Amino acid sequence: MAESSRILHTALIPNFSTLTQKTPCSRSQLISLPRRSTVRCSVSTTAANRTIPWGCDIDSLENASALQKWLADSGLPPQKMAIERVEVGERGLVALKNIRKGEKLLFVPPSLFITADSKWSCPEAGEVLKRNGVPDWPLLATYLISEASVMKSSRWSNYISALPQQPYSLLYWTRSELDRYLEASQIRERAIERINDVTGTYNDLRLRIFSQYPDLFPEEVFNMETFKWSFGILFSRLVRLPSMDGRVALVPWADMLNHSCEVETFLDYDKSSQGVVFTTDRPYEPGEQVFISYGRKSNGELLLSYGFVPREGTNPTDSVELSSSLKKSDKCYKEKFEALKKHGLSASQCFPLRITGWPLELMAYAYLAVSPPSMNGQFDEMAAAASNKITSKKDIRYPEIEEQALQFILDSCESSISKYTPNSFSGSMDLDVTSPKQLNRKLFLKQLAVDLCTSEQRILYRSQYVRIRLN
């Protein structure tokens, strides 16, 4: 897996121009899926039973040798790593020989990148999307499905065959699973928002383009299930390359590298070698798994995009979103709310709380929340410091109300802790013991939720006793 793009915009699809022209395209080797009923823009409430007819099990090495041979034949230079089953990530790249610290690895050439400019096996389909200004994310999602559907006719067939049939992604969690297992976590709301974004994007494409070109985009292939798969692949594998002006791409082979919180090296394009590389920041012996960093992300963010939670205490950049609100009974509620609104904030705000402390913005917000009417002349200064859009004068101090502000933060922590109830992880789970795969999935989801909530509670508990503020 590689670092995914950091932002999925709420509106992924712009308004398209009127669609009139229809262009035929032969799909003689098309793979068909069962036809689905109309999908509404909401989180599904039942687990999907359909299996994507391409890809492989997430821990399978069945197609690994074919992928490596195809990559070598397509211009990938000899490698010091190979795909193997691993303890962290199920599949990963393992050192074949000694690798030094500071050594550059991979050298994947641009000819092996999948980007918005990649050649389509069905060029008419690509032309329709580009003519109508479809952004990179949904264009790439559609491209993956299109190439997968023609299988051997696509130059990417060996790569697609090695991709997981069902990526580890919160896109595959049902609404009831999100409500139950992540009830107290702010990641639940972000997961619901992301699912709705993906569903809305598919619905927009279906209504504006796919329904107008049914020969190019048949519903048995381009449907909600296949889009869930393709977006799951993009969230977990798409990499943003800083040295190529932030261009996003799927980089086969490089995306087999797993994340470690203990390394800081990342993928980027190397202009001198003209390929995607990373520079090791530690040595590796033969048989050791080689890691990169997916970025300084919290455990919740890693679960949201990649479907895993690091072991407790191993992620130094872990954080939890702390929700805080002005009291409506405050005599100055209206004035404080207007001050926050002026600086792009609302009466209820979330701030990242880390194991090392809380941000200055949270302290400024707490000052505002507890300040008496006599300090109304400072409301604007407090609200400005609470906004992350302001870069100067964040470290404001009001000694006369500091104790009350600290207590406000600790009370907010206590309120958040109280939402993590044991009931979320006890009682009947509606497990189908006749289906081992479904049973394993339920237990796996529960364990991920327990791991995430444990790490979030750990930060909240620590914040109750340690008053540290970030500089």
C-alpha cells in the first residue's frame, strides 16, 4: 500500500455539460456482475454478498509471481525485495539480501504508473469522461473498473489480478457496524461522510454519464459494488508524489509496501533515476519486511483509509478528536458565537488531542468558553487564536481564568470518555457460525474497533492528568 491522497472533496463531481453523443465500444471479454437495484445516496445497512470477479484474497500470493514477472518484462529493474506473506499487513515486500540504511530502492518507471492520463483499453469510455471534466479520483476509479472488466485485454491484468477483491476499508462496514463498534469515535462520522461521498459520486456518474452511454458503461459492470472496490483501492494505494507537483498515481510494486510508525521514509519521484523510489532510514537483513510511512496519521485515520490500527502505544502521532461546545446558558453565548463565526468556527468544535498534549487552539477555545462578560473585549482575540487559519498570536494567556479553562478541557475529556461504553463490545453480535468467513470478519471488525477505542481512551485518560500544551 502507498500513501493515499489526503483529501476527498465532498463534491467529487462538477456539473457536466449536456451529454448527447454516444460512442460504441466493443467489450467482447467483458466480465458481468449481477444487476443491482437503484442505489440511494446513503450508508448501506446490510453487508454486501457480491464478490468482485477479479483480484484475489487479501493475503494471497497466487498471482504474485505473475505480477513480478510482468513488472520485470515491463521495465522494472532487478529488485532487492520480493512479495511474501508477512505478520504486518498479510502481504508485503521482504528483503532478499542485506539492505543498507540510506539506500534507494524500487526505481519504478513512469511507464508503470496508473494516472489520469493512462491509456484506456476502451478509449471511447475515457474520452467521454475527460470530455465532461471528471476529476482525477472518480476518473481513476472508473478506469480501474473498466480495465478490470476486460481482464486479459488490459495491459494491467497482472496488476489487477494481484489486487485484493475486498480491500480493508471502512467503505465495507455497514451502518449498523459503524454505529455499534465506533459509537464513541469521531471516525464514525468521517466514515459515514466518506461512504456517502463515494456513493454520491457513483450516483452522479450514473445519472449524468453512465445512463447516457450504456454500451460503454453497462450497469452490470459499473455499479455501486465495483465502485466501492475501486475507491477502496484508491484510498489504500494511491500515492501523491511531491516531486511531480503533487500528482497522484497508482504505482504497482511500490504499493505492496506496508506502513510502520517507526520509519519516516516515504515514496516520491526521483528525477535523476526517473522512477519512484524511497530511501531506507534503517538497515534490513534478508527475510525482514521492509516498510515505508503512509504519513503522520492518527490510528483513526489509518483505519479510515487503510483498514488497520497499529499496536497500542506504537504510533507517536496518534490523536483523538475532542469535541467541545459553548454552553447555551452562557450569558454571552451570542457574542461568543459571533466571534467564532467571524473566524470560521462554530459553537461546537473538534480539536486533535495527542498523547503529548493538546493544541494551543483548544486552549484558546477553552478561554473563550469560560470567559466572563467583563472580558468581552477579548472575545475576538480568543476566537482568532482558536482558529487554525490564524498563524500568529495563538499562545494567548489569561492567568485569571486559566484554571477554569483547564477544567473545561478536562470536563470535555470526561464527557468523551463516558461515551466509550462496554456495551459496544459485549452481548450478541449476530454471528453466523455456519459461515467461517463471515464469523472471522465480524471478529476482525470488533478487534479493530476495540484497538481504536482503546488508543483513543488512552489519550483522553492521560489528558486528564497531564496538562501539557503544544508549542
